[in-house]
Amino acid sequence: MEEFPETSFIALCDGKENNYHTYIKEQGFKGFINKLNFIKDFKAVLDSFVLIPE
């Protein structure tokens, strides 16, 4: 599997008018490039678009 540089971020294709890209544009890259905060921020992005039943 190909490895990505630390500055990479994942773009989601949810078929909803590029909601993820709109979020990135509004929030900027703060936290997404920071490796230590990546997982936390990525989960926050997912939670903002997906309701996961507990």
C-alpha cells in the first residue's frame, strides 16, 4: 500500500456537493496537517456529516 507524506489529508467523496471540501475551505488546513491532531479532527469531520447510532 502506498504511503502518504505527513502533510497529506483525505478527501471524502460523499456525493453531497463536496461538503468535505467546503468544510476544509471554511476551516482552513489547521489541524488537518498536524499529524497529532489528524485523527481527532478527521473523526470530527465524519461526525459532522454522519450520524452513527450508538
